[in-house]
Amino acid sequence: MPQNWIFWLAFNLFVLAMLALDLGVFHRKEHVVKFKEALAWTAVWVTLAGVFAVLLYFFGHTMAASARPNHELSLEFLTGYLIEESLSVDNLFVFLLIFRYFKVPKHDQHTVLFWGIIGALVMRAIFIFAGIGLINRFHWLIYVFGGFLVYTGIKLFKQEHAEVHPERNPLVNLFRNVVPVTRDYHGKHFFIRQESRLYATPLLIVLLIIETTDVVFAVDSIPAVLAITREPFIVFTSNVFAILGLRSLYFALAGLMEIFHFLHYGLAVILTFIGVKMIASSWIEIPIWIALGFVVAVLAASVIASIMIPHKKSETEKLLD
């Protein structure tokens, strides 16, 4: 058990309380999440992440049980959070394609994203502790992770459009062979009983695809944050804050994602930079404030370029409209 277990417990209780408040109070009734509501919730999560960074600035050595200065821990959190949040924005386009492919009703999309986030939190925790444990035990793995990030960055730079092939998902195909699935949606229910037999609904299939897709996202994002810090509490909290704001960010940007068509180029540069930083960490120590400034500058440049240069829709995007 970590020395700062009380802060781990407090943070996870805070997360559970916020999720319960979200599902049990604000979204108890099914409704389509409008732009203003999504924007307000996005502002709430970003503000909470900012407050947490301030707490780390004053109490970081206690909360993270680390001997490093508080301002470094706070900057590491902000950098990790910004990387996770920016990667999430790019991944939201994949979620949009999945929802369109399965024609998920808008008022049911929040339910899928909510339970998808629950699964993502568990998977990220496993990935984080496994990754830190492996790097601490086998230091050479840091070069493997760094090389993987460089490869992912180069691959992402060459990739113009995200593609989704649900029919190739092995988990979904296996599930369909074991459990019967209804043809129509039944509200926010994942299972229904018909003629004394249990059926899964297409909404559960969508959830399974979202969950397996997030595992692929985690393979990229977790090493990226581990290149910034190997303090478990910082890695975990930066991931959690980014994931918690993912739903509201999706509904806020669902209609605006096509505007940021240069974002994936910026993310490619960031992943490549982080990978190089990870590989060179044994010889060159890049200060965290330089890494943070680089990430902010690249994201700002990709957003400005997206706004100034209009996006020409591909034939695939025209068919999705």
C-alpha cells in the first residue's frame, strides 16, 4: 500500500461522488445533451483539474509522497493532463463515427459514454501501475515505450482520416456468437428479456466497441504520460481528470470536430517529441516547463491552422453527413 494511501482513497471517493451526482441527479432523465450544457460541464471539469493543480503546488509532496518540489509535481500534472485531453479530442472523432455507424439515438449516447468511462478508469489504472512497475524493474523498456511513441507519431502524421471497422472487432464477434442481440434499441437498456430469454441490445455492442477502442487509446496515451512523470498519483489523476471530462467534451465538440482537422498533425508531433524525450531521458533531461510549453505551442498552432485553412470533406465524410 502506498504511503499516501489516504489521498488515493480521498481522490477515488471524490470521483465516485462526482459520477453518482452526474448520473443520479443531472442525468437521471434521458435527454439530448445540448451544446450549452456540455460546454458548462466541460468548464466544470477543466476548473476542477486547475484546482487540483493548485493543490499540488501547495501540498504536492504530501499528496504524491514524493521528494520532488511541489511546483514540478504541479507542472507534471498539467502537462500530463493536457496531453491526455488533447489525445482525447482526436479520439472523440472515432466515437462520433461509431455512434453514426450504429445509428445510436442522441439521448442514449450519454449512457454509453458514462459506462464506457467507468471501464476506462479501471483499465487505465491497470495500465498505469503495470507500466510503472515494468519500467522500474526493467529500465530498458523505457526505450521500447519511447520508440513506440515515435512510431505512433509518424503513423498518425501519415493518417489523414480515422477509420472504424466494428465488424472486425474480435470481442464483438465472439459476443454475438454467444449472446443473442436484438435488432432494435430499447432505450438505455443493455439487456432485455423477451419470451423468458435474455437478449443483449445493440447499445451493449456499442459499449463493447467503445471499451475496446479505449484500450487501444490507452496504449498510446499511458506511455506518453509516463514520459513526463513516473509518479503513480500524478499519472493516475491526470488520466482520470481527462477521462471524466471526455463525455461533456464529446457533446461540446461533436459538431465542431471537423473544424480541427489539423489536430492529428499536432498530436503526431507531440507523440514523436514525447517519444524522443523518453528515449533520451538517460542522457538529456528536458525540463518539464519546456515540455509543457512545447505541447501548448504545438496544440495552439494546429488549432489556428485548422481555423485559418478550411477543411475539405472527403467522400467518406460526405456519406456520413
